[in-house]
Amino acid sequence: MLIHVIEPGDTLWELGKLYHVSAADIAAANGIRNPEQLVVGQALVIPTREGVVTGEERRTVEVNAYFVQFTDPAPHQLDVLAPVLTYVSPFSYQAETDGSIRARSDETALVDAALNQSVMPMLVLTNWHGDMFNSDVAHAIFTSPSAQEKILTNVLRVMNDKGYRALNLDFEYVYAHDRDLYNAFVERCAERVRKEGFLLSSALAPKLYADQPGLLYEAHDYHWHGEVCDFVILMTYEWGWIGGPPMPVSPVDQIRKVLNYAITAIPRDKILMGVSVYGYDWTLPYRPGTRAATLTPVQAVNLAYQQHVPIQYDLRAEAPYFTYTDAQGRHHIVWFEDPRSFQAKQDLVVEYNLRGMSFWSYPTSFPQVPILVNNQFNTKKWTWEHTTVR
């Protein structure tokens, strides 16, 4: 794997000579439209065969991508990502207390595109209500067997009608006293979906130990989900989040702490590690109640270029960042992802011998992702008969 970090005086033409590859190929691999738009500290993937893991040496992993938007540019990005995806997960279907389910938007075209490219669609079922996860909605569902029965009947109808082959449970901010009820619901889901030949997964908060306090953590039983589900997705992102103080979004040192606990409770071959593919721009000083601006990795690099500031790199968190002052004199800090930070997360998948990884969230602009994945891994592609219960 070759990643070049821009130094003063670097040009695409000089890099092409150095690595024996055309400047146009470097630009294409990194989504660079303006060859002059390079920033000191920017990390570029060099598309050369040198340093690429051979097919015989590569591990085979599973890769999921959550999509939060289903219209342009989502279909184009799915086309680009499809060769390195096992699953695509449109976010989301909302479970209602009356047993109905409701899609946030029409995802049919995205599901059809996935099926046409041998990517398994995974239906995401949530307790999302309004503009957030709702603890009371989850409680009402978990205490009503009739609502659960209706929800699962509706879920299976949609899965069969639209071509979904897996179900992902993403119930968040569940009350601690509903932990056993949630576990029972997971078991009920497993029984129903497996009768149809489908897979079951769940999304789990990034816990550091079993009895970690907090509404996000307490009802997520790693042992139970690891036993009942075919696989789980660890939400190892959002340490730095849109409404919180500035910090890396997916710091590797913190992810490592989550994995150190997770592998004691869940089989390694059932863990997909979450990987963020975006960043945030915070105005300083941070004030509680304010919100950061969301940036794609390409937008972050472009902003650094426009502000004429270098990109720095936190070696402990394995995360790029930069600071700048806007036209109104306000100070900012931007934490985001680049090829170096993405590669560091791929290395964790190898180090911990995990099932694979899951991206939150698309669409974004991070052109190096499929190149980096393909350089290190073979991506598992299911044929539909493989989804029957083993």
C-alpha cells in the first residue's frame, strides 16, 4: 500500500515521475479535479502495483455501507463501491408502536441497483421517531407481543417484495430496564428471519465493558447479540459528533479499547467494525448547544486548500485535522478522515481478525475507499442460497 503525504513543492507531475505512474491516474484515484489543489499534509493514494497485497495474500472480509440518501449521488457511489461491498443498508425503516413500519424515503432504486451488482441489500429496522431514536417507542414495542408480531410480518413482507436478504436491528437509546425485553425481541427476530432464509445482524454501541453505564450502552448486551445474531456492527464512530465538543470522529486508540472488550464477548468472525467516512467543522470556542458542520473528506481537503492551511495528523488517534480562521474572524477546527486514517482502521480489521467493516455513512466524497479496500482485501460476495441457516 502506497500513501504519499504532500510536502511543500510537491506536484502531481513530480509524484508521477517518482512513482512511475501518470499524474492523471493519481488525480483520478484521489478525486482531484484541479492539479494545483494540493495541501501540505494531504494524503494521496498512489495507484501503483508496488505495495499492493496480492490476491493470494489478501484476507476475505465482509463490507457493509449504510446509505442515508437514496437519490443522486447515491446510485453513482453505489456503482463505484459495489465491487468492494458485501451489503448495502438503506437507513432506515422505522418501527411504529402499532406494528407498522415506515421507510424514511423510497429506497427501491438503490436496492434494485445493489441486487444487479451482487451486493446484498440489508433492511435496517430502527426505533427512529421524528428526528431521533426514541426510547419510549422501543419500550412500547418490546412490551407488546402483538406489535412485535405485526412488525416482523411487515418486515418480512417488505424484504420478500423488494429483494432484501438480511435484517439489521438498530435500536438505540433503549432503557436499561428494557435490556432483557430487547434480547427477547432479537431472539424472536432471529427465529422469524431464518425461517425465510435471511441473515440477522444488529448495530451495537461502542462499549468498553459489559456494565458500562449510560442510556446508549446499558441495553446492548454484547454476549447475547453475539450468540443470537449472524453478525454485529460495532458503531465505532461519533466520539467527535455534530452536537459535541471537537475531537476525532473515529479515533483508533478508542476503537481499540472497544475491540479489546468486544472480542471477549462476541466471536471475532461475527464483528464488523464501524468506520466513519466524513468529518466535522467546529467553531471555536465550542459552546454546548451548538452544532458542527458536516464535511466529506474531499470537502475538508478543499477547505484546507482554500484557507491556505496545512493538514496535521494526530498519531495516537490516527486522524487528520486542521485549524483556520474564517472571514468573520472565528476560529475553527476540522477533524476528518483521509487515506492514512482509513488504512489504520483497515489494519485493525487484520490485527483483530474481524469479519470485516461497515461504513457510516454514504453518500460522501471519499474516492480512495474502494482503492484502499481492494488493495488489502477480497470482499465476500454472497450468492442468495448462502443465506440459508447453517
